[in-house]
Amino acid sequence: MNYKDTLLIPNTLFEMKANLTEKEPQIQLEWLRTNVVVTRYQHNKKQQPFILHDGPPYANGDLHVGHALNKILKDFIVRYHNQKGDYSPWICGWDTHGLPIETAVVKSGIDRKTTPPVTFRQICRKYALEQIDKQIVQFSRLGLFTDFRNRYVTLDLEYELEQLRLFQTMVQKELIYRQLKPIYWSPSSESALAEAEIEYAELSAPSIYVTFTVATGNKIIAPGTKIVIWTTTPWTIPMNQLLAVGPDIVYVEILVEGVKYLVAKALLEQLQTVIGWEDVKILQEVTGHNLVGIRAKHPLYDRDSIVVVGSHVTTEAGTGIVHTAPGFGEDDYYLGRANNVPIFAPLDDEGKYTSEVGDEQLTNVFYENANKMIGERLAQNDALLKLKFIKHKHPIDWRTKKPVIYRATAQWFVSIEKIKPTLLTEIKKAQWNPQWAAKRMETMIENRYDWCISRQRLWGVPIIAFYDENNVPQFSSELIDHVIKLFQTAKTTDIWFEWTADELLPPAYQNRHWRKEQDIMDVWFDSGVSNLAVTKTHQLSHPVAVYLEGIDQFRGWFNSSLITSVVATGHAPYQIVLSHGFANDEKGRKMSKSLGNVISPLAITTEYGADILRMWVAAVDYRDDVKIGPDILKQIVEAYRKIRNTLRFLLANLTDFNPTTDLREDLAEVDWYVLHLAQEFQQKVNQSYEEFNFSNVYMLINNFVTTTLSKFYLDFTKDILYIEAAQNPRRRAVQTTLYYLYRILSDILKPIIPHTIEESHKFITYPHQTSSVHLEENFVFNVPINLELVAKWEQVLKLRDDVNKELESQRDQKAIKKSLACQLTIALKPPYAKLATIADLHQIFIVSEIIFTTDHTNLTEYETSYLAAQEKVGFKCQRCWMIYDVLNDENNEICDRCFNVLLAKNVR
């Protein structure tokens, strides 16, 4: 007889092979067809809100792994809170204005300067919307719990109007001003940049030491002495207007080969080495404040440069005397203003000298190309002491990756100083994770100057301002309100770029020869408004619960959102701020095409499935930079396989189990203990979800699946599930336990691997079951905690560990083969003596027999007991494979237990 046919072999259509790449798209289509996301949102709408506000990715290009990391982390949060019962709608957004889209359009063959402005803007709009559609397809493959039909886009009119209303509020609060100031200027972008748009790179620069000969001295320094300056921007020498000295710095007039020079005393030794001075004689010492008012001849032109005091001057490098061009540096600018020097900045938007420079050779020359020309002319004039090239960190445009300069231009600013105390207070009120992030944000705000919000582009939200006949900016709340109403009527902001100033002005202001502002708003202003626009449009609570973005957003979106919210509401837009690192390759290198180490999230979902990518996100500590690559993904696949096989085991052994009729209350102690562990596991996991500690969720899941289930409970209960009769009370008790374990595990895994849990949901039935697992309420199961029972079974597990060590030792010595065919002799140590009374302990330890003794002679000592494992001498049951002293009288192939099971089935 084939006794295998009499066993209750596990049976389920939930496949061992995942086939995620085929199944997930079908599951996602079903979610869309049945409107699962919106249904869940509506179900929770009257419950406590928990709003995650989505930072808008830029609508340009394919997704990279960083996008996937960001969105999947957000998805964990949103899914967890929705299944918990919170009202947690996720409104995804896109940033759609600005330079990258303009650049992409220009690269397609459109000439920005000859194309009519409105036509150009419409092309940009079309491109942006196409990019959003493309990214939605890619984001959807990740299985995100959002309704992409209900999204926010910064180019939408209602969004733009909310942005302009905030600008109006800023005007009302006197936070907006226009002024000529040096700001970061990108010649490659032909636009002003904010601090958030600046990166730094090691670049080579010409380092020159230049002399300015004193023309008008004083009682201490006579004409003819050469004042020495040092600069790494020779191209700014034509714009030099001042020479700055430190008021308390000690300077020395020296004699070198018959020529007098003036430098800082503290830097003299260093200068001797760099310039190559050999025979140096100090003539006199003088402090900086005694040099003020000296006039030195410009080394290139027939004009003077005046010596002034500058508090920023140090002796850390250079000569201690700072070449000052007020049109091209922040300290220089303020020094020029303090000394009533007109700001001189003869450089156009492309970085070329204008005719205003007064030098025909330089007019129309790109500033970097002028370095060599200026160096040669300084040398011809005997004003160049030394030239060498050095490498130093230089600001670059984070989009074009090309150098930026400080350039004085008239720009629009938001005054940060006026609201800085409130900003700093609100930072302290928010929770920051990691904790160091709070200090980082504080430092950024403390050191932040006023926010330059104007950009010299076409594709963006216009700055509503006019210039009167005297070129004075006019931007009253009345004017802004009038134009906003025009935009509402026209249903577009494009009219700003098409209509004349008179057509845009109220009647009382027309026919005055006013002109309109041409600049648009900084894209960080656009995205920074999202917290106000989205919460208002969707009637969500403000501040929102959480922001989650990359660490680069401390200078970007976290920053601009804080400013806009404080201006509009007086408080921060967020209660909790989370940040994540960047995704690098397995060696920790930044991904780049040149290294060939770029991994596309779509390539991962195509090869492995979205749930594998999602498990990787859960596994890493996102608060730091994370690594991903083929070997790492293989480890994730293996971890996923263990989880899937565990789910399959549970489902396969619940096929004949109906929770409505088969649930048992008379569970064994070991069942209650495992359910206690499950409840403890559930509580720890939920706590980790609440703390956004997803790597801990991942670790807890792996430990529970591997240790508690696979290596313990699911292992020994096979003897009950397969061998006993279907209706056997003990078997039904184990199935009851498995059912509870499945429900708990399903809830915990839903946010991490939603496709897999949706699939498994189709292979189990229970009361009040919904069509989608993501519409289910969390399964509530409270195990009454019996501390004595817990302590007892913790001892059992310790004894089991020792038993496994003994079995492994005997297996290594070839004394035994399978544990099931073994006999254990155990002499328990006093603290563990009560374990001898546990019925069926041999079944839990998966051996054929346990003999308890008090004599530990010839037994091996362990922490809990003295042990010996040996093969049991006896007869093997052909059905359950245990070894018995005797088999059944009527059927000597099987044991009494198996005989009775078959007898009940009328099988002999």
C-alpha cells in the first residue's frame, strides 16, 4: 500500500515560483479596474488624518533608483497608515517649470529667442505633460498606493494662482524687494540661481599676484610703493574699484631688489616662497586702519583704486590685502555700498563683457577667455608678480554642471531676515529623522541670506510687477490682485507674456508708459508653495504629518516649503521630516553612465518584480546612502523566497480549514506560546512602522519567518498536519494557530510586498473577506499573556537549542542520520526539571522518543541538561516514519496512531 496517498499533503494553487514579472502587472490592472485606492481613501475619510505630502519630482526623463527609493519609502508609510485606519490620501505631484524643460525643448530644435513667448511656453507645457505621463507609467510599475488621476502639477492654473496669492501676501508683509545685488549667476543658463541650485566642484583656476602702485600716499606710505593683491579671478581685475585691508592687521613695507611692496606681515614668509623673493628688507610696519584713504593706480587703466577697511579681510591666505570689485562679490558689494562706490558690473547674461567695461579688447569676450588676455597685459605693465594654476572648490550650476559667478544684477528678493526668528522656532518644533537633520536645517536658515526668487527665463510663473516712467518698480497688492483676476478670466497666465502692460494694468494706471516685469519665479518658489496649494485644494489638514525626501532637499524643498508656510500660516508645513541618502552601486560608488554602473528601477522590476525592489528598499537603512546591485538583489530574492514559501506552507495547510466552523479554543500550550510570539512580533513591527524604521521591520520579519516559524513551529507541526485525521482536534488547533499566523503576517507584509499578499489573498477564505486584501481592516488578535507559560516555553526553546547541538554533533560523527529516527536521553538540570512533564515533547523536538533520567553518566553536559542522542532501535512506521518498539497488531507496517487514523477513514 502507498501510505503517502493517505497523508494530508499540503495543497494550494499559490505557486512556489513567484513569476512576479508576469503577475504584478495583472494585479495592478485589477487594482485600477476595481478602484482599490480611492475606495480605501473614501472608507477612511472620516477617520484621523495622517497626511504625507509628496515632494514633486521634476517632470523630465526616466526614473532612476533614487526615485524608486523615495516613492517606495513613501508607499510604506501611506499603506501602513491606510490599513491602520487613518485617512492618508497620497497626492503625488510634479515640478514642471524652469530651465531643464526649456533646455530639452531647445535641444529639440526650438529657438527660444525667435519663437513667440506664448508659443514657446505652450511647447514647454506640452513637453512637461508628456514627461508626467511617461513617469506615471514607470511609477505605476512600483505598485504605489496613489491615484495618479488625482495629482498636483505646478503648471496648473489653480496652483499658479495660489503661488501668486502667496507672492501677494509677501508683498503685503513687506517681504518683497528688488535690488541690485551680486547673486549667483549662471552664464550657461543665462539666469540667476538660488543657493539651493549651487553645487561645488574641484576646478583649475589661475592664481595671480598683482601690484597696484600707490599714486596718492599718506604720511606713512609714499607714492611708488606697490600694494600686492592675490586673486583667482583675473577676469575681475578690470572691475576693481577698491583695495580692502583689515583694520587691525599688521602690514609691512618691504624692499626687494630696489622695489617697495606692501603686504601683511603674517604672510610675508609664505609670499617669499611663492613669489621667489630672496633679499627682503622690512622698512616699516603699519596697521591697516593707517592705510585707509591711500589711492593706488589701477594696473590696467588710468584710474585709481582706494584703500578701505574690510571686516572680512584675514591673513589666512593671499597677501592680506583684498582686491575688491563690488559688482562681483558679496563682501565686495557691501564694502562698495558702505563707501558710496557705484556698482560696476559690465558683464552680460552670457558672461561676456559689455562696452561699459571701457576696453575694446574685452568687449564681447567671455569672462573665462579673458583670464589669459588680462594676465598678459598685467605682465606687460610689470604688475604681474606671479601666475600659477591651482585647484579649488568652485560653485557650479547643478543643472548644466558649468561654473557660476557672483554678478551684480537687479533681482527680486524675499527678505529672510524679517522671518528668520520664526523659521528657527518652527524648526525646533518639528521632529527630524535623523536627529542631526534639525541642526543642519537650523544652520542653513541661520546662514541664509535673502532669497533671490527671480529667474531670467520664459517657462514659469510671472512675477507680477511693473516699472513706471522713472523705472521704479511698482508691485502693490492692488496691482497683483487685478492681474490675478485677469488670469482667472483668461484661464491662463500666458497673457502676461502676450498682452501689453496697459492691457494688464487697471484703467487708472494705463497710458503712463509703464512696462511689465519680464522675469519669472524661481522653481523652488513654485514647489515650495505645494504645501499650501495641495492642502487647500484637497481640503487636507495643515501642517501635514510628514515630509520625506533626499538629503539634498535641506537646501531645497524642505527649505522653501518652510519659508512659504511660515509666511502664509506662521508655522512650519510639516510635523515630521524624514530624509534619505542616495542610491549607489555595490561598491558604494555614485551611479554614472561613464562607470557603467547605472541600474534602472524598470530593469529591476522587469527581471525580478516590483516586490523584490520594494523588499530591497525595506532592507536598507535609508537614512544613509544605500547600495544596490546584482549580488545584493540576489540576497533579497532569497529572503523573498523564504517569505513566499512560508506563506505557501500556511495556505497549503489551511485548504481544508474554514474559520467559521473549524476554529478551536482548546489550543495546546505550544500554540499559545507561538501566538504570544506572533503578537509580540506584531507589536514590534507596528512600532517600527510608526517610527519609520523599515529596515527593522525587514529584520523582524526575516527573524520571525526563519526562526519562529520555519525552524520551529511549522517544522514540528508537519507531523500533526500531515499524519492526523482531518477533523482531529489537535490538527484543527494547529490549523487555528496557522490561520492566526497567516492573518498577522499578511497585515505586516502588505506595505512591503503588496502584490504578493494580494495574490495570496485569493487562496484563503474567511468571514467578511473583501475583494482586495488592501481593503481589509487590520486583523486584531489579543493573546492573553500567561507569564508562567511564556517562561516555561522559553526554557523549552533553550532545551531545544541544546538538543539540536547534540543532534548535530552526533550527525557530524556519523552516529545518526535523521533526527526523526533518534532517541534522546535527557537528564534535566534542576531549573528545567518541570519540562519532563510536557506531553509530546519528542514531537516538538522531531525525534522518535525521549527518555528522561536523573543519571547523567555518559551524557554530554549542556546549559539546560545532560544529553545523549542515538539511533532508536525498533520498527519504522511506513506512514509517519517514526521508530517504535512495536507496530500495530493488525497492520505491522504502521504504528497504532496511523492505524487508527486509517481505520476512521475506513482504509486498511
